[in-house]
Amino acid sequence: MTQFAHLLATNYKALVAQYLAEDVPSFDYGGYVVGEQEQMAILYCKAEGVVAGVPFFDEVFKQLDCKVEWFCKEGDWLKPNGKLEIAKVYGSARNILLGERTALNIISRCSGIALRARMVSELQKEKGFKGVIAATRKTTPGFRLVEKYGVLVGGLDTHRMDLSSMVMLKDNHIWSSGSITKAVQNARSVCGFALKIEVECQSEQEADEAIAAGADIVMLDNFSGDGLKSAAKSIKERWAEKGKTHFLIESSGGITYETCAGYFCEDCPWITLRAENKIYYVKYKFLDSNEYLILLTDLTLVWFEHGNFERMKQDALQELGMEIRDEQAAILFLNRIKTALTNNKVSECRIQHAQGHLKLHLPLEKNLEQSIATLFWIFHCSLLDQENQSLHFLSGPQFILQHFIIPSQTIINYFTENVLGIYIFKMIHIFFFKLCVSLQMIYPIG
């Protein structure tokens, strides 16, 4: 587990001191009653949670000359049956009770946020979504560092920490400036090149204006899941044709754990596979609970397999001698295939050429309930037609053109226009500088 505590600067200790001062601004009357006798307190976990906020919890008691002993690690996902002892605190009775409520508030709040974040993160892995899921700036005043820390422990992105971390231009900023273009220009004039500019957009037209003005991120606000996928695809394709792909698309508004899966784009990036002294590119897509599409190309030919329940049933019996009796069993087995693909097992695949098609051997995760050796699922990929006149289906060469050559060309165009152009300008500048120096040496001035 990553040690996120190493991210914290020393200012979190001052924050903890403020929490304690807020809770006891003057006299500790209850503490006077219990005195200074050495005692031990036990921290119990009584509900499901992901342990988070340990550095803050420890600091509360450190400032009160107490010691904490932990029996679990930060990031552990606990599901207690009753009460589970997870830590002990040693110190004087007065000091333990002085920090008790502050420490419990911190660990409970942070662990609850970490649990929600972990649930979303696990859902993201299950669905194979390759994008970034981030928290918002809608945090509790005075508690932002703790809450953002919980998001990190849970496995999600914090997004911007504050107004100074990134420029976010919302509808009110744009309305006050007069236009998206003017708002972006004004922001860039003061934030410089080091900060990203994000623009909240209500339509594709506004997104286009933001991208044209130089925004780094366009945030499509309050779009439905299907509306987001359609708009994002349209915007990316439209700007790719113009040679501009260096921007991000973000979505916000109405996205919760219960709804977020509807916003996931099922597409995954191409995965590189080296086999038979060649480089292949593999892409997969799950179309339904028991349906999938595998694409494979060596940039000369394209192979594919469209699988469903009947196909899986046939292949399992033919290749593995395994009988898949019903759709539920097929879904369970397909989940194992999903797990292997999302865990990047593609890089361990073997490729076998057969007559008229190509076999892709995918190693599956071992089933611990059954003592079996590593199991391979075999995709039987057929060759995509080399010629196709249909407007609805791509031929092999058209597929390679659309998915590889055109995107590569946009990157080359960007490099030559934005990077190489600057390099050539610098070289010309240096050349003229040297030329001027040489002429001055030949024809001294003054």
C-alpha cells in the first residue's frame, strides 16, 4: 500500500493543533475529573470502511503526549462482524479523553470518504474504464486536507486542491468576461504556462470555442451518460481532423457511485503485444454482460472476434473441455476474461497462426477455489475483409487508416508545428546571432 502520509507537509500538524484548540478553547473540566493516571483506550471498527486518516489520528495524540499502536494498515478495507479492534492509545486518562472526539471525527470522516472512493475505484476496474475519476472542491471548510487525503487512500484522483491549483472558468466567469474566448485569454495572461485552464461548457459549440481559445480541459456540465459519450466522440473526432488532440474532456454534474458506470466509455487504448518477432496491437470492448469484441492488427492485416454466449459455450467445450451450461455461468467466466484483460495480461498472450484465422491465447487468473494450473482462453480471430464498399463497415486497410495512420498524423503535425517549429526558430536565431558576431569581428563597430 502506498504511504500517502509521505505526501503531507508539516502544516498538517498546525491544522491538528487548530482542531484541538477549537474543541477545548479554555478549560478542560472533564479532564480535571479523571486526572493524570496512565490508561489505555481501544479503537474499534464497528462498520465497513477503508482505514484512512492515520497520520492525522496519530498527530492528535502525539501533541497530547500519547502513543498509538495500530493493528491494521492504512488503506485496509475492513468489513467487521461486530466490533474489530484496530488500534490502542496509551497515555494519561486526561490526555486520551482530550483528543478522543477530535481523533474519532477525523478517522471516521476520512475512512468513510476512502470507502466511497474505493467502491468507485473497484467499479472502475470491474468495468475496465481507463479514464480518471476525480473528487470535487465541494469539501467541508477546514477539513479539505483530510477529505482529499481520504480520496487518495481510496484510490481516486483529488482534482484541484484549491482555486490556486488550476484555473476553472465557470458560467459566471464567462458571463462577466463577455465570452469564453475572452475569459480564457484573460486567465492565460496572468496564470502563465504552468497552470492548466479548464472551462465549463454547456454544449459542443461552447467546447469548440474553449478549445480554439486554448483551454487545456473542457468540462461538459450536466450531460447524461449517453450524451457525454456522443459529445466527447464528436468533439475529439472534429478536432483530430484539424490536428489538435492535446486537450482533455471532463464531465461533472449528477455523477454518483450509483450513476457513474453510465458515464464510463467502454473503449480501451490499444495494447502493444510482441510475438513472433513482430509487434501486434490489441483492443477489446465489452458490448454487454455476455458479449465482447476483440481486435488485433499488425498494421498490415486486421483480425477480430465477436463473442457471445453461444460462441463462448462452443469454444469452452472445444478448447478446454469445459461445459458452460447457462448464461449466468458464461457471465462469471467472462468476468475472469475481463479481469485478465484489465490486469494487462494481454502482454503475456501467445499468438498462433491457423488456417484462415489467428489464435490469441490469453492467460486467465488462477481460480483459487480449484487447484488448477494457469488456464488460457483462446480467441479465434477472423481476418477482416480487405475490401468493403459498405458505409457501415470498415475494411482492414480503412480500419488501419482511421485508427492508426490518421491519429499518428495528428501527432506528427502537432510536433512539426509546435515543437519542431520552435526548434528551427531557435536554430535560425542562433545562426543569425553567430553571423552578427562574425561580421562584428570582421567589421568592428566604433
